[in-house]
Amino acid sequence: MFWLRKPITGLSILLIFTSGAGNKMSHTLLCLGDSYTIGEGVPRSENFPNQAVQLLAGSGYDFKAPEIIAKTGWTTDELQNAIDSKNVNKSYDFVTLLIGVNNQYRRKSIEVYKREFESLLKQAIRFANGKADRVIVLSIPDWGVTPFAADRNRSSIAKDIDHYNDANKKIALEHHVNYVDVTAGTREAASDPTRFASDGLHPSGKEYAKWSEKIYLLIQRLCKKNERYNSE
């Protein structure tokens, strides 16, 4: 505590009481992907990026609205083209990447997928300012269990999805990023119609909430780790 010997002006009082307002760090989140990232068929507030940020805000973390580069139907090369066209030249605190279901749906070469996915992942790490531990890869959901796929070969789709996920998980681990498995949960959703959007293909807000919880816990742990590091 200290005593002021001179009168405090109105400007001085304003500075004293507002100088701490900017100390709270505001975090940023970039999400790269396809229909699963934008949340096709659900309100924007119910997609997994926004639900994750809402959970983080509820725990006292200040996050800006997530920035999303994603569109329904995109394959790895289309996502890459979109990123290139936007000329993203800033870094983010956290980055998510979920891409590949449309490669599988269109029967594209898995070898091409591996190459393009790795390129996207390296770019995601650059967007995270080179911090691999701030990047989160999500596995590809199994759309074969959805009502939309009722007349499709579900076992064949499941095998394809597993092959793609084996590939993206291996690449993710090689680059030391975080990997979140949402595929098992989407398969469990087969018996619960409330976990699908009205189109019978995409997840509902209820299902995205499960993904968001995993991302929230992961980002929260990373934020706490950073807080401990900064306090030392």
C-alpha cells in the first residue's frame, strides 16, 4: 500500500481502475474441416467449435468466437485450396483439423489422402505458431451408422473409415499433435435418433456436445499447463 501526496485527477482515477482490464488473456481458435466442423443441419451455436468455446468461457477462459474454414462436401484438396485463397497470415492459440470423410465418400486414393492430410496438418501447426501441442486432430465419424446410410454397405463404410483414421492418427502422432477419437461415439449413436440432425446424416447438437466436451477438457488442460509455466 502507498499514499499519494498529490491530488488524483479524473484521468488518473480512470487509469487506475481500468489498467487491469486488459490483463486477462483472450484466446483464439481456428477450426479447419468440412460439414462436421461447420455443423451442417444444426444452429451455428451448436457446432463443436462454438460449444467448446462456450464450455471454456463457462470455466472462466476468455475465447474469441472460433474462426472456421470449412464447407460441406470438402475433401482435403478443397480445404487446402480454400486456405490458400484466404491467405491466412496470422497465428492462433489452438487449431483443430477434421477432414477426410468426403475423400472416403468419393472413393479417392487413401495414399493421396495421407499426403494431403499431412500437408494440412503441417500448416495447422504453423497456424498454431509452431506449437504442435496446440493442434487437435479429430477422427472421422462413421457415417455408415446413420439413417441416411440405411441402404448402404455399412460394414464396408466402417472398414474404409477405419483405414482413413488409421492413417490420420499415425500422421498426427508422428507430428506430436493431440488426437481426439469421436468415431467410437458416432457408432454408439446408431441406436439413438436424437444424436442425428434432421437430415439423418450429420450429428445433432447433442452429439456435438460430446465432441465439444473432449476438446474443452483438452484445451482447459493446456491452458492450465501454460498458466503454471507462466507463474514459475
